[in-house]
Amino acid sequence: RLIKFALRHALSVMALRVGQVDIPILISRKLLQAAVFHADIYVRAKKSLPANASLKEIEKAALNGYGHRLHRALRGGAYSERQYNCRLADFIIPFLLPPDAKGSRSLHFMLREIIGSQLLQL
């Protein structure tokens, strides 16, 4: 019963938080800037290779183009990405759990697996 209540509470909290996001500001200030940055990296990578370069070569050149700015979740492969997602989930779970469920380690681990392994992989 606690699991059902905690999951409902977590989904409710997430829905309320998502509802507070100002979509036009998110798009204009964050997403467009990131899209332009990524497009620039791709164009630079493509220009640095011969015209008949494969997609794999372009991808490798683009990843090299990020240098130290490459996100840490992408530096070590799938395991590194999963570890990063689990740590991120550990950070947000206390905000999602109802007060009476914050001490439940089993619930915390279950939510971490759901959030870190499934939701953040989308």
C-alpha cells in the first residue's frame, strides 16, 4: 500500500513541477541555444572530413569536437550513462517521496531503478 501511495505521490509531484515550466522560455533560452551549439559541432565535424565520410566517422569527429564539454554520462559508455542517471535519480527522489516514506530504503531503490533506468533513458 505504501508503494502505491508513494508512486501516486511521486507522479503527482512530477506533474505539478512540469506544469510550472514556462515552455516558451525553456525553448527560447535553453533548447534553441543547445540546438545551435550541437548543430555547429556537427557542421564543423562534417567539414573536417572528406565528402564521402561515413556516419560513424562523422559521429566520432563530432564527439571529439565536444572535447572537455562532452557530458560525463557519455564519456564512459552505457555503464557510465546508467550510473549518472541513477545518481541523478538519487538526487531527485527526496523531492518526490511523501514525508512518511522518506525513510524507506526499498522504496528509494525501487524508484531509483524506475527513474534511472527507464524514465531518464527516454
